[in-house]
Amino acid sequence: MKICFFTKYPPIEGGSSSRSYWLARGLGEKGVEVHIVTDALEKKLWQEKINFENTEDLVNLQPQNVYFHSLDALGERRPDFNKRKNEVELLKTSSESRLVNLGLRTIETYGCEIIDSRYFFPYGIAAYFTSKITGRPLILRHAGSDINRILDNVKLRNIFKAIFSEASLIFTSNERAEFFKKLGISPENLYTGINYGIDAKYFNPNVPPFDFKKYNLDISSGLPIVTYIGKISPLKGIYQLVEAASYIKKDKFLLLFVSDGQGLEDFKRYLKKFSSLRGKYFFLGFVPPWRIPSVLKSSRCLVQLENDFPFALHFPIQPLEAMAVGVCPLVSEEIRASYNKNLPGLKNGKNILTVNPKDIRGLKKMLEKIIKDKDWTENIGREANKIFNPQTFPLAISTTIKIYENLSKRNKSLKKFLEELEKLIKNFL
């Protein structure tokens, strides 16, 4: 089975990119040949640190049976403006059209049978037109931000209604399925079963700790590391985190920011206002998905304090990854509410810690407890690992492969097939 996968992918940073990476890797390990079609090397913002001259990085970027095709890497740069001829030519050619061109070349060269995609802009659009041209079955996957952008922009609804109507299958959730149904999309073309998880093969309590020395950081033994992974944004609660931590003056700890991109310099200037934090924070920059397990393993806790987030039903994956590694997750009430719907058994103070990031005093007390009481924090991490289901990821991979096979052969009606698949998942879990 050969798949052409239009998607965000490393070195692009973000949850969608990470999900696509682990999905592709999991499929490749099961013998599916996955061809990534992306603009990852063309992006300048939110870039992860990948050394393309490093064998380890290259092997991880293209793990078993996964092949990386990016616009910039293949000489697909935007044409230069030719002043002598006074021609604008294709200077403003959209990324969608260039991705279609790259996708067509990939399908023609490697014989891909299925077109998969994640994130509507620009990957889903490009995947749709490539599917129309080649006649290959089309799968659409989305993020929460995709839905909000379409809801907030009337001008986009017509094109996406057409794309949704003609897709072979849309991977979504029960909550977001209502959005598609209101657009007139048949429930038969919506897959709301399990389609993602955290790979326990790579995220588990036995992963090795991160090698900070490669980043010129010497961590003393036992130093509590409070880790934040993600973009720099006031919506992420990191400004409240810094303010609360600034009041902890006697205890030694390190705030580790796996962050970069827009807003970084403003945030660094904000940090410098707190003299009590001098020498107590470090910016690692964005690291690729395959290094995240080791970063988590080295952490006393992971902090995710999103609040007033503009996208409804947001489900950041970092707390779940921390639970898989057996590390204590400290989350906002918003994230906790989202996780309650997907992870039964969560209990504040037992297997997760929940705070209101706007309550600086309460956040400060929580951080103090985490920093001072190693045994307590580590026990919460162990308890968190107990409610993490390691079977979710392999089940997501196996069902995805079954869906690919059905769409490729069409030897059974999609409706009947999905009904059988739903029964299989319920019996498995």
C-alpha cells in the first residue's frame, strides 16, 4: 500500500505536524509506504531544529517506509521576478497549486493509491485537487483551528462544502461531526472512531533523558525542571507561569522553554524584568517530535496552561505525551475540561494537576509543591501513566490501514465497513 500524504510535517512545529509525523512513522513500521508532500522546508516561522547533515536526524525525518517531499527541497521555489522582461509570471503562485504539482509528480513516480491529508489550509485543498485530477480516493483530517476558520469566514464555506462533499472520508470527532452534518455532509462519509494516540514504543517511562550538554546546558543532578513545550503566546499561560515562578526565590529550579518563533523576543524582555529568575530559565528552541520523549523524561513536570483559547474543543497532545512517559502534567482548567471528555479517570491531585493560571498565588503554591516535593510529583506521574492507554495508537494505525485497503479496493460499501470497524474497536478497547 502506497499513500500520498499532504500535511504539515517537521521541521514545521505544532500539534498537527507532530501527529502527522507519528502517524506516518507508525504506518511505515507496518509496511505502508508513506510519501509526505509538504512545504515544510519553505516555512520560516515555527521551525524545529533539525540538522540535515546529521544522519540521526535524517533517519528520523524519514523513518522506515516514509519519504519526505518538500517544495523548497525539490527546487519548487517561487519564480524570480524578471525585470528585463517586465513579467510578473508566477510570482504569486499559491502554495496550493505548487503542492498539487508536487503531489502529482509524487503519485506518478511512486504509484500512490490513496491520498491522505491533514490540515485544510493549504494541504486539504491541494489534496482535493490532486484527487480530482488523479481519481485517487481522498481522506481529509483537520485541526480545531480549521473548523473555526471556516466558521468565521463565509467566503470559504462554498469551496469547503464542495471539498467535504466529494471526499471519500473525513476523519473527525463526535463533537465536530455536527459541523459537517450542518453543511449537508452525509454521516456515512464521517469517521469518528479512534484515529490517533501516543505511541508507547517511543513515549514510555523507560526512555533515556535528554542530552542537554549538546545545547551547552549543564543540568545539575536532581534540579527540578518545569517544562513548557509550544509556541510563544499569551494564550498559553506562560506569562502567568513566569510571574508565579518569580515569587519562588529560595528554591532552585529551571523553567525550560521548548519554544521559538514570533513573540520570543518580547517574552525574553518580559522575563528579564524578574531579577529573581536570573539563571533559572533556558530556551531550548523547538526540537523535532522524536526528541520530545527525552525532554519529558528529564522534566519534573510538564506545564500546559492554555486559557481563553480561541478554538473550541482544543486538545493539545503534550499532556498526554507526558502521561505516557510517566511525567506529572500541570494543566489549566480549560485543558482539563477537554481531557475529561477523552480520558475517564482523571483526578486532580492524583494523576493530574489543575490550576487556574490567572490565580497567580495558587499557581505559585502549586509550583512550589512540585519543586520541593519530588516524591509527590513523581507519584502523580506514575498514576498518570496508569490511565494512559498504550493500545490506542496501534489500534489507530491498524484501523487506518483497514480504511486505506477498503478505499483502495472498494469491495464492500463504506457504510457497512465503518459499522464493522466500530464494533471491532469497541471489542478491542
